[in-house]
Amino acid sequence: MSVRSTHRRLAAGLIAGLALTLAPAVAMTSASAAPVGDAPAPPVDLRVDTSMPAVRGEVNVIWNPSADADISEYAVNIYYDDGSSDLFNYQGASDRTYTVTGLDDGQPFDIEVRSLRTEQFSDPAQLRVTSLDAGPVYQFNDLASTVFQYEIAWLSSAGITTGYINPDWSRSFAPSAPVLREQMAAFLYRYAGSPPVDLPPSSPFTDVSPSATFYKEIVWLAQQEITTGYAGPNGTATFRPSAPVLREQMAAFLFRASGTDFSPEAQSFSDVPPTATFYFEIEWLAAAGISTGYLEANGDTTFRPSQAVLREQMAAFIYRLETGPFGKSIGSA
């Protein structure tokens, strides 16, 4: 069926071990199909979602038919890129979930739910198959609208974020909030493996006291020459820990942390000319596959260097750094 084949666009890049997530809140539409007998097809509004984050090694499929749909049997179909498939049939109009386990390691695939009575198919949802790190994957309660659910789950499993603990003891990630400079220091420090830090007798920044929550992480950032802060009077410097990180600053932080040499070949973004302060760093970010920028309505590709980096975007940037050619270079010799 063509509706399935057109959705087999998953990237591979698989490591030993298995963890699965569906694309977030994939809306399902009913495909036209001949009803059983002479009866018209009942209205079916199927949708698929998964609990986020997914449990390692399995995925929980959830769907919701319309209230007046007369459905007596459902099936969950798995379609692999090599053309093979798995079919999971089961009875019961009251069933709304199914846990798929034992999926083939090493193959991307699509998943769909269908009504066997009416042969109406949901649109396929693309599953991502790759390894998560060994750490806990926190159940953040505010990820329904982000396209970076998997990257945030990885950030949690790698011990780079724990999110925010709410009054009811649930956790949230605040994906659309800007990354603060002190948070960036913490993210990069944890990504480097939380190495020992030789704390100086006084702070290198006048606005970061030794009692600050992220003092150690900010000192480490300065010692690694990832940041110099902002020059002040009489040789002093400030860090501005509560200021948002701009996208051009993020590029500079990641470039310096990677410790790589790089010479850009051509300008990638129309709003970052070679005369821009962080031109080299932003071009490196593009060459490393960490950022593709924004495709504007006029056809230009922009980077928007003066915009703040969102927390969901930072999860994606660090994940791409990890899986790209410069992964784990931060903090190494």
C-alpha cells in the first residue's frame, strides 16, 4: 500500500542495544477502503502515540477510534525498510493499547494501526531505533508538542539533564524556554563526564559567587577556555549566568569545547557573512551537521545568530555533537 511506502524515511545509525520512540503525537487519518458487505464504513478516527520516553527494547502503541465506530478487531503492523513486515492481530473493540517487543535490531521501520473490519489504515508513524545511554530516562510531562522528544530522552539518559521537579513531584523539561548561560555550563560539564575541577580561591567572575549553584561548572568552562566571559573594569570579568545563550554563542561554546581546527569553504547562511564575529564557529556547526539553520520563505537558509537557544534545540545540538564526527571530544586531551 503506497501510504506505507511513502513514510519509510527513517535514518539508521544504530548501536548495540535497543530503545524505541515514535514520532510525537502522530495524527492518523482514515484511508478509503471498501466496507465489509453492503454496510457503509463506520467513522474511524485512529491516532497513534507512545508513552514518552519509551521503555528500552519495546514500544507501547496507543490509539483512539471515534466513539461511534463499530470496530471488533484491530491489528498493529510493522513495516521494515528491507520490505519485510510483522503483523500483530488481536480481538476486542475495547482494546486501545498494544506493547510491541522483540523488534529487529538494526532496522528502521514504520508502524501503523488498522481496523480489520473496515480495512481502514492509520498513517504510519516512524520509529527511531537506536541506543540510549544507561542513565535514568525521566518522564517529563511537557514534551507533547516538541519534535525533539528522542533527543531530550537521550539527554536525560546521558545524565546531562534532570529537568525541573514540580510541586507534585512530577518532572518537566521546559522545552521552549531559553537555555541560560549557567545551564549551558552545566550541560557541557556533564557531557564531558563531570571531571574533577580545581576550584580557585576566588571566582573568576565577579557575578558568580562560590556559593552559586553552578559555580563548579562555570569555573570548569573558564578553565577549559570555552568562555572568557565579558570584560569589566580593572581586569575583572562577568559571566552573566542568568542571561540566555544566543545561537552564535552556542556555536562558539561547542566549537571551543571540541578543540578542532576548521577552515570554512563557503558561506552557509545568508545572515552570517564572513565578517561576522562567530563566522568560523557557525560554519563549523553546519559542517559538523549540528545545525542546518532555517529555510526561509524566500529560499534563503539562515542561522538567526542573535536568537536565544531553546532547551529543546540544545538537546538536539548536543545529541548531534555526540553522534557526529566530534562526539566525546569535549573534555578529552
